[in-house]
Amino acid sequence: MIVFEKAGKQNTEKTLELAAMRARRDNVHLVVASSRGGVAEAAVRIAEKEGILDKLVIVGSVVDKGVQKMSAEVQQLLREKGVPLVITSHVLSGAERGLSTKMGGVYPVEIIAHSLRMLSQGVKVCVECGVMALDCGAIPYNEAIVAVGGTGTGADTACVLTPAGANAILECKVHEILCKPY
């Protein structure tokens, strides 16, 4: 495992390269979280270089009442390249965060999210985007993937994991952390 000195976007290229090489080696899907689209563009470039563009899936999110951060230009690039784009609510915060914000308290899914953050924010994002991609049908059920997530902006974490659906979240298995910040 590579441990980066600091979290953040300065680790994006290295994280995506490690993840793409592993996805190619294992012949598995590469699922990459990207909010605004910069990581998605880099992932497309690196996946093309590694010859795994057909295995790439990008996961974005709805931030507020149908608002998406990813630009229309990046979404168009993904369509042109034939890369599936999953845009949905965060599985580890969406509905429960809405309840906890409105009503106070802590709910079970938020506990899972905070527990994963003990390893790193990116590990939480890797699990989350794997589940989101699986639930939307962008990747096959019960198969390992390489997932990429990050802290704030950029990508700084890559994991090999087998996602489970949101309705079976505790069946997710993180097999290996390829890289993460300290």
C-alpha cells in the first residue's frame, strides 16, 4: 500500500495510474468518483492509455434538489467515449443525512460512513461509489472492482473491493487498499 503524505488532488494522477494498472491486471471494472469532472477527465485519459476504457465507470452525485456539480462538457465527453456515468444521491449520506440534519441525532448509515472515514475519507468514497454503481446496474453483481475516491477535491484513495447493494451494505468487502493519504 502506498501512503501519501497529505490528502488531496496532488495525488490524483498517481492514484488513477495505480488503480487503472490494477484494474487491467485483474480484468475488473474501474469505478471512479468525480464530483466536478476533473477526475473523470483524467480517468478517461489514463483508462484509454491502459486499454481499459470499456471497464471504466464514473460516479457523480446529486448535491441538492437535482443539482449536479459535473459540467455538461464532461458529461458529453463521457457519452462520446461510451463511459457509463452514474449520478445519484450518496448512498452513505443521502436520505439519512437529510433526517439527521432536520431531526438531530445519528443514524446507522452515518455510523458506517464515519467508521470508514477512520481509514480515510477516500475509503468511504470508494465503498460508496462501488455501491452506487452496483445499484444502478453499471457493474456486475458479486464481482471485485477497483474503486477510486478522494478527500475534498481530486483522488487520493484506491481500493480493491466487492460492493454489495445498499440494501445489503454490510456485505461489502474491502479486499485491499492500494493507496490512501496518511
